[in-house]
Amino acid sequence: MSVEVGGANILLVDDDGGILRLFRRCLEGDGHRVSTARTAAEAEAALGRAVFDCCVLDLDLGEDSGLKLLPQLREWAPWMRVIMATATDDVGTALQAIRVGASDYLVKPCDPSQLSHAVAQQVEARRLEQRVQALETDRRDGHADLRTSNPALSATLDMSRRVADTDATLLVLGESGTGKTMLARAIHDMSPRREAAFATVSCPSLSAELLASELFGHVRGAFTGATDNRQGRVQLAEGGTLFLDEIGDLPMALQPKLLRFLQDREYERVGDPHTRTANVRVIAATNQDLKKMVAEGRFREDLYYRLNVVTLELPALRERREDVLPIAEKILLQLAARYDRPARRFSKEAASLLSLHAWPGNLRELRNAVERAVIICDGITIGPEHLPFGRIAPSSGQGLRAGDPISLEELERAHIEAVVANTSSLEAAAKLLKIDSSTLYRKRKAYDQNVD
């Protein structure tokens, strides 16, 4: 779906058709999308159909009053910036409008440049609010950048750059902590939508009802505790990117609504019958096998195919060991500056431990390990004793590979431990390893393993 993302959604409320036409031509010339209303009822209906960033509201609406309508607008769309327009140059009226929720005040007739400037200021303020809200609620996977020496990740990043300037729905796959949120944000920052918001919905965090509210918003009284109208993350992301984190945990009851939204970009707030439309790009992520979930009936097949337009796979950190030390060194310098600590480098032993560790928590675990080391290290050099795993030898779960910077003995030990852990008996393990049971016993005894 091709969409225009540069302008904002503007609502003009005025009972004078000539003024509406003049203001509309001016604002559409600035690249905005403009809707008009002549009465309070028409304004309410317009707000039921779409999300507006800014409203230019006439003080005198014939039988209606702009000052009386303003609090209702604030209730229906509390995020919308309102500019009060009037033919009366009265400071008292302007102050009253500001007190009840107006963001600015224009005196008619006004020059087109004045209207353009006033609306531009409010649109920028609205987008700043969106960015702040997104930053306050966004879950981050770390601060390491996406540069890499790993061929698999390089291919993923190349594909990300190629699809960034499209509106294609993306599915990011990878274990927890591999940087799925970071990649989604990088794609947003490379896209034409970069000036609008990047909003995240964490699918596993809430019940189906509350997740629907988080995603689409709700109206007052929609359910117990819904004391005010609330915009959803879809509205927050208007013109930008909506990131659905861990989409595999999306409740089945909500999957048809998401499918419809992906197909038509239409939705309803919880408790609100009015259908709304949204201009957002969707990126979803999961650490689960969605194909398997579809086969088991736990995820809708049509939703899977709608999400899976372009798939981007992030390798686990243990599969890109060449990146571990450069990332750790960058995090070290960042955190040492933040905490004003003396640490500036890793010792040879600490660097070796970092390279050999399995990192089941991936980038998130790496950052936590380096942060701990920076905090407790009193000198310039971080040693093994400052790392959470200290001098512990690599275990079978650490996924060592041929070509890693380790001895042949260490690689053999890791392989034997992994085979033993994944077979039913020592005899089965020995058969798989093509050695006799007594040889396996002696090797394991040499490793100080439990041979019972």
C-alpha cells in the first residue's frame, strides 16, 4: 500500500464554507491531509472516523460555541492539538481558550503564512510528544550497533536496507535478546517514516482485552477501569512504524482483529463502534516457530502469511563469535563514561572468556555482564573475576564450533559433553561418537565429570 507520510491529519471546524475552502487549500498545499466539519456533530463524527494531529476550531459555530466544543474535543481526542480561530481580537477570549485546552490562537482573517506557521508548530509539537511517548515505553534490547563481521548477519542487514524504504510488512526472527527491537528501530530510522513515531506493543505482556486496548485504544467505560478515552499504539504510530514484539504470543482472540488491520489498516477502539483507519508500517518479531504453531492450530495461517511478506533472521550471538569482543569493548567504553568508572579494556583472559561463553541471553546478557564488570572493577583492566561466569570452563551448552579460538582438547570436550547430554545412555553416546564405552568413561573422568 503506497501512502503519503510527510504531512499531518488536520481537522477544520468552521461554519463558514468560504473559510473552510480557503484554509483547506492552504494546508493541503503544505502537504497535509485535511477534513472539514461545520458543526459540533460533524466534528464528533470526523473524530470517530480518523485520528487527527491538529484541529483549527472556529470560536463561533452558529448555534454551537467553539469554547463549549473545545473540552469535548479534548475528551474525544486528548492527544490532538487545537488552534482556536476567531474574528475577535480579544485577549480575554484567547486566555479562556487556552485555559480550556487550546494550544494556540489565531485571529481571522489571517494570512495563509500565519495559518501554515501555526499548524506547523502544533504538528511538530504533536510529533515530539509521540517520540517522547515511544521512548518512554519502548523496550530496548541493548545499545550495541548493528555493524558485524558475521556473513549471516551481514546478509540480514543488507536485506533490511533494501526493504527499509518500502511499506512491506516485515517479520523478524531470532532468539530472545538478539536485537530484534534494535533492528526494527534501525529499519524505521532508514525509512521515509523516520520523522514519525516508532511505537512498540509487547504481545506477551497483557490479557487479550487489555492488549486490544494497548494496540487500538479504548473509550471511557469500555471496561472496568477505563475511566478516560485512551489512544492506542496504532494511533501513537500514525505516519510511522508499529512494532509488534513477540507476535507468537498474540492471543488467538485478537488475531482476527490484527489480520483485518494488516489487510485494510482499519480498526475500532475497544468500546467504540466507529471504524478508524491508520497510516502505519508494521514490523513483527518472534523467537517462536510460527510455522509449527500454525500446524498445531495455535496461530492463524492467514495471519502468518500476511505477516511473513519479508523475513529477516537474526543469528544468535554464539553463532557470531567474531562480533562478541568488538561489541563488548564498545559497551565497556559507553558504560565506563556513563558511570564515571576507570575500566577501559579487558584482560586477555577476560576477553577469552567473553569469546567462549555461550551467551544464551545474547546481546542482552552481554550488556548485563559488561555493565556488572564496569561497576565492580576498580582499575583500568577488567579481569575474569569481574565477569559473572568468572573462570568457569565452557560447558556443553556453549555451542563451541570448529574454527573457534580454542584448543583441540577443549573442542573435543565440548563435543563429548553435548553428545552425552543429548543421548539416553553412555553406551548410546559412545556408539554415536564411534568409541568404546571404556574410552568415553576415561575421558569423562579426566574432565572431572560425574560418571554415575
